[in-house]
Amino acid sequence: MSVANDILNGQHDADLDSIIAAINGRRQALSRLKAASFRPGMLVRFNDRTRPAYLRGQMGRVSRVQRQRIYVKLNDPVTGFTEPRCPADIIDIVPEGTGADLTYND
């Protein structure tokens, strides 16, 4: 059995608040670690966790990094967004030289 199944089956009901706090803390730590991997000029793509959905798949370059927030200058501005500020977990780095970077217009 997994921890998730144990929770669903009620085996940790007394600890739900502390479990939620631990999960939120871990997610924040992971977000900080991911944000630290971004540098200005990097090519990125908005992933499937992005909301609003019309930003999904959009590409841009990192313009600046502030703590856990990444500013991305979009290749094709969408609905007024030219340089959205976003959490690191909704963007992925596009490796240079993979072909995907050829669709980006500086």
C-alpha cells in the first residue's frame, strides 16, 4: 500500500493538517530549487500546468528571475501578455539546438 492509499482509507485522519502543511512546504522548496535553475536569456515553454490555458505551449525567453518568480518575454504576445511573471513550475527550459529553438524569433 502507498501513503496516498492509506490517506484515502482514513488511516491518517488525525494527521491531515500536518500532512497538508508538509506537502505545501515541499512544493515550495521544489519551486525554489527549480527557479534557481533559470537564467536570463534561457528559452522556455509554458507547460500543461499553465493557466490560462491559451499560454500553454507558448515560448519565450527568461528576462529576469526574482526569487520563485520568472519573468518571460513571449515570442508571440497573447491577449495582452508580453512579459508575464510566473512560478517556475509552469515553464520548462527548452534546450538550445534541439530544433524547438528554431521556431523562436528573437
